[in-house]
Amino acid sequence: MTNEQYQEAVDWLFVQAPNYQIDGEKAYKPGLDNIIRLCDFFGNPQESIQCIHIGGTNGKGSTSNMLASVLQEAGYKVGLYNSPHLIDFTERIKVNGKNCNKEFVFDFIQKLKNLPDDIQPSFFEFTTIMAFEYFHQQKVDFAIIEVGLGGRLDSTNIIKPLVAAITNVQLDHQNILGDTIEEIAREKAGIIKNNTPIVFGDDHEVVKNIIKEKARQENARFIDASLIQSDLQSDLRGNYQQKNIKVVLALIEELRKLQVKISDQHIEQGLLHVHRNTGFIGRWFEFSQTPLTVCDTAHNQAGLEQVFGQLNSIDRRKHVILGFVNDKKIDEVMNMLPENSIFYFAKPSIHRGRHPEDYENLLIEAKIFYKIFNSVQEAYLSAKEECTNEEMIFIGGSNFVVGEFLEKNLEISE
């Protein structure tokens, strides 16, 4: 198999199966019937692996990667399923920090062509069964499975985990999950299963009560991670990581109760070496120090509030590169933009990407200093030219903006 054949196979997959990241709401296929049939077709590989399920609005990726790093430090072989990818499809499926084998991806995509005609998987359903099969073949000790969207009807919800976590619940994907925080919480709580401990990482009382009630109905022990006291640090930067660390600690304590051997040193070292152990990037990722250049994939209101708040705490002039997709409520973003900043708005290079000219009236109303670009790279090169080493550059607003930036500028070692 050549790299060209691999890329052709992945391109074919994108064309054949609707992809929420690219196609939006029309690609979302709620319900478990399809994934159940897919798993049956491939021999139910998910039943042979010990899983940990991570849901929530924000922090799923950071939490799952920190937990994977700790388990790797403890000597375990760890599968990790995250989405979306930033640069290459294989980032979604990792074992001990190594991207899924491209040969496996190529061969597995060929099997898609043998599916019965009445099974029409979404892109995410297909990548989910691909992850299950890869972890089964690799004989991982644990597989950490990140929820794709919501929880109750998400295709990952076919698993029977050892323990699950809901990091937090915020307003996001309202067009699919519900208009209120309560409706979204009930969808997220759908991953809670009978007699399976559930960790919750936020202190939002209304949401907490909904999660608690679902746990009670399922006879699932409820663990409030927000009560944990810890001064442990991680190499994943961002003030918001302290809440995610508490969720990781609660999950580890539950695994210890199942006789999984994890020492305090494993925890400390695992949290400090997430980048090295898992290759995770995208959350407050320091791309450069001269000038300080940070990118972050936060894209909903709660996530952006945290990131912009941290930017405001940095006493530097900022060059902020932002781009959004069509379903983003841009007026909400305008109300929280970081101070002391020059803004560079760009269109992400996917067909769901929104051109800044479409919302320029909001930029004018916000009374900010801004420029508009046709691509993220054009915006970055302009910001880099204007930014001094005493100032800083920030890139964000969407996974696609960060992925596009990294693909153009980050040297990826094979």
C-alpha cells in the first residue's frame, strides 16, 4: 500500500459516509441500531476490550489523554479513541500514543464495501467500529472511548465500560441535543449504565442533580470529582485543566477499586508527560515561544470564555486569529473577545466554513480592529509579520482552524 492508495481510501470514506464534522447536522444519525448491526457484522470486537467511557461538553479530549498517559506510565497497553482529528485521520485511533496503522485503515476501508446494502453507516459509526476492531487486534489492556456527540444516542454508547465520566455539561449542538442545559444534561447522562460508576466533573447544581438522578435509576455509584482537592499539574496547559485533572483522579480511584495497579508516581508522571505519551495537541498548545504562539480548539461559548479569560490574564498585546463554521452563533463570540487584541478573521477551508464577510456587520458593531482573510494560513502569515516577540499570537475558534494551521506549519514526524 502506498501513501497515495491510503489517501484515496480515506478520501473515498469521506465521500461514501456522511461526516458530521464536514456535513453538519444532516450527517448525524442518532440511535444505536446501526452501530449494533455494524458491530455484529464485524464480530462484536468491543466485547473483548475493557473500556472507559468519557463524555461531556468540554474537556473530553484532555481528560481521556491524561488518563491514557497515566495508564501508560503504569505499564498498560492503552487504546485511545478521540475525535475529530486535526491533521491525519489516524489520529482518531491510537495505541500507546502511536496513531493507528495506515495499512490497517486501508484494509478496513475495503471491508466497508462488503457491508450489506441495508447498513448505511455514518462516518462516525464507521470510525467507531474501526477503533473497536483495532483495539481488539492490538489486544489493549484498556480502551478509552470518547463520546462523539451527546451520549444517549451516540454510537460509542454500545460499550459496557468499567467506569464512565461526564466532564461537564454546557450549551453546544443545541440543534441536535436540545435548547436548554437540562435537555443536554439528560442526553449526556445517557451513557450512565447499570451498576457502572459515573464520575461527574462540574459543580453546576442543576446538571449535577440530573446526573445524580440518572445514576440512582441505574444503581450506578455517583462520584463528584469537583470535591477532590489536588495540586497536581499537567503539561497540558490551560487553567481549565485543573477540573479535568480532578476527573482523571476520580477515574483512577475507581480503577484502583477494580484492582488496577496505579501508583501515585504513575499519576504524577502521567499528568506531566501527556504530550510525550499520547501525542495530544490542540488544547492551549504552545506552538512557538518567539513570539509566543498558542492554539486552542475551544469552539463553544463555555470553552471560548475560559480560553479568552486566560488570554486576558496575559499582559501582552495579542494577535488573535479566529475562524468559524456555519452553525456558530458569532454574536455570542463577539461579546467575549479578548482585550488588547488585533483580530484576523479567516474562513476554514471546508465547505461548512463561514467566510468572515458574512458576519462583518457584527465585527463592525463590536468596534474592534480586524482584518479579513480567505484562509487561515494567510491570516497567520499576516499576524506573524506584524507581531513582535513581546506580543503573542493566538489561533482558534474551531477544530478546523487549528488543524489547518498545524497542517501548514507543524513538522509531523512519521
